[in-house]
Amino acid sequence: MNQIRLKHQSKVSDIVDLGTCIKIENSNKIFQIIGINSKNSICWIREWPLNYESYHKFAISIKKVKLSTICPTVRKKA
């Protein structure tokens, strides 16, 4: 997976997939896609790994997606 998606691709499905992790412009964090609005070319994301006590989701333009990546495995602390 770990491949860079080209901005000029025509279909939203060519750029992002529901449930995948991504990197976005101006951030070193990893985010997970939790919703896609193809009509408006936006997706809803949340920071990965998920904090089950509290997490914030927000919408961004699909144009800001820089890299699609595999979500890292999260291990619980003992």
C-alpha cells in the first residue's frame, strides 16, 4: 500500500478509501478516514490511534490528502 496518491485523479475512490489511514498537508500525524462525501470532495477524519475516551473528528478537502498508508497496529499498555 504506502503509495502516494496523485491529486489529479478524477474519482474520489481513486484518492481515499473508508477506514484507511492517511497523512495530510501541514501535519506529521496519522489520521483515519471515517466518512467520505464524494459530491463535495471532502472526507471526515480522526487522529490515529483512536482515543476511546475522547476523539475529535473533522472534515477536510480530499485535495489535502498527501499519502495513503496502512494503519499502524496499536497495542494496549499493561
